[in-house]
Amino acid sequence: MNIEIRKASMDDVPSLYNLVYELAVFEKEPDALTTSLETYQEAFSEKLIDAIVAVDGYVIVGMVLYYMTFSTWKGKSLYLEDFYVKDAYRQFGIGQSLFDAYLEEAKSRGATMAKWQVLDWNEVGINFYKKNNAVIETNWWNGKIYF
């Protein structure tokens, strides 16, 4: 297996969208993905989102999708919106390589923090983040309003 880790390009956006759908299925929420590929393409071209991909030959097998945000307490932060590796490619260190690349991207952008969410039932994910010395907060609740 010869996996390349690289920044995503506009040509990669359809594959990113498909991986996000696979992630939604993994998270038991396939119907929650209601945005379109065109919306992803627009957000990518406007630099609202960015990504790093893992590529096996010509096939994207994993990704981290992120964007800059700001904490009024900590300053600039890089928010990891989606992190996914196809099932057949897990346990080969690809996820760690993607996560390391994401952390390096955060540092290169001058972020003081990298931030994300993990589902409370995702023990594998929680253990992965803990192995990377992450703080997993359980005292903050998410709030949102859909329009």
C-alpha cells in the first residue's frame, strides 16, 4: 500500500462529499446529510472549507475536512469538521497520518488550538484522540438552530 497524504484540490471535492456521506452512515445519520455537492464546491472555492486527503493510487480513501474559526478565549483555531478513513484502509496508520497533517496545518496557520467533536459512543475515536493527548470535554453541550 502506497498512500499519499496531500492537500485537497477542487477536483477532489466530489470524493470528499462521498466520504462525508460514508461518515454519516457510520455515525448512523445518513439522512442528516442534506447539503449538496454544489454547496461543497462553492464552499471549497470560497475557501470556507479545506481538506487533506489520503490517496491510494487515484482513489481518495480518507480525509480531514476543516476550517478556521476563532475562540474569544484562546484565539485562532482550526476546526476539524470531518475525519474519515474508509473501513478497508483502517489500522494502517492512515488516520494518524491525516491527523498529524491536520495538526501541522493548524500550527502553520498560527492557530492556538485544534478543535473537533467526537460522538460519545465512538470508543475507537475517543481512544484515538486520547492517545494523541487530546482533552475530551464532557461538560459543554452543543447548541444549534436550523434554518
